[in-house]
Amino acid sequence: MKPSAPGPAPSFTEHHLIRALNLIGERAKVGRGTLSSHLGLGEGSTRTIIEHLKEANLAFVSREGCELTEKGKRVFGEIKAWIKEMKEIDRTGYELGKYNVGVLVKGVADRVRLGIEQRDAAVKAGAKGAVTMVYRKGLLFIPPSEEVKGEWVEPVRRIIDLFKPEDLDVIILCGADSKDDAENAVIAAALTLINAKT
């Protein structure tokens, strides 16, 4: 994602590239206008993202739209192995903004420290708030070790039913003023765990 020439910094970040790969991978073919709309970016930034994907041999452009190469499909598969489907959160009791999105990150509980890293990354990407939860032995914990109890038991049950976590999975919830910001934020937060050194 490093700029190929001197000039202004790109108006997109790593989470935009991840979302672009996800969208193309899930739909097989995506037009530039659709990609731009889903990423919440202008046509120029979207063109630049496509150029980055092409230069990395992750995607190519056909008459039908942008498609993944074989390498792109492999990378998409690796992303999906870590980051499961993003889901909108509605009436769980953990709403953090006008639009709320959550994601399950597989098997990374040992990479969570205090949850502050995920919150900071989410806020930097446009979130109003974020919460990280670790699933261990059938229970959700908010780092570092606080078991969710009391009035939050019912909202937590709804979240568990929605995401169906397995032991050592992590659920990240983000709220923002727009759906794009919420989706960017939750991917940015998830990347802090995927990129973390164990």
C-alpha cells in the first residue's frame, strides 16, 4: 500500500483494501462504481485501490468489472479464515453509535491485551466507540478478565447467538455515525489482532 510516487498520502487505508478484497471475493465481479459506493470513497481513491490490487497481482479488471486473480482468491480465503462475516448489530444492548457493526475474529484471544488497542484503531478509523470481548469456556469476557454479568447477561446472550463463537474467538463491536465508518472501524480493530506478534 506504499505510494508508488511522491505526492499526497492516499485517502484510504489497509482496512479499505481488506473491505475491497472481501467485496470482490464475495461477489466474484464488482464494478468500480459499486466498489466506490460500498467503500464510501470517491472514484479517484477507488481507482487507486484497484491499481494497488492489480500491482500486487490480487485483482484484474475485465468488461464485467473487477475480479480476483488466483493469488487474490488465496488471500481472500486467508482473510476469511481470520475475519468472519461482519454483521450489523441491532437491539443487543451494546449499541455504541447510530450504526453498529460487529465481527468475529477466529482464535486470537491470546493476542488481546486490554482491548485499548482495538478501541484506538476503531476510533481512528471513524468509530464513536468499540468494545472487545473474548470468548472462553462458554463465557464472554471484557479484557483483561472481567466476566460479563448482571444487566448485560441478556445482551451478551444475543451476541453469542448472533456470532456463534468458539473457544478463544474474539468479538469486536463498533459504533459510528455511518455504516461505512462502522465497517472500516471494525476491520481496523480486527487487524490489530491479526497483525499482532504472538
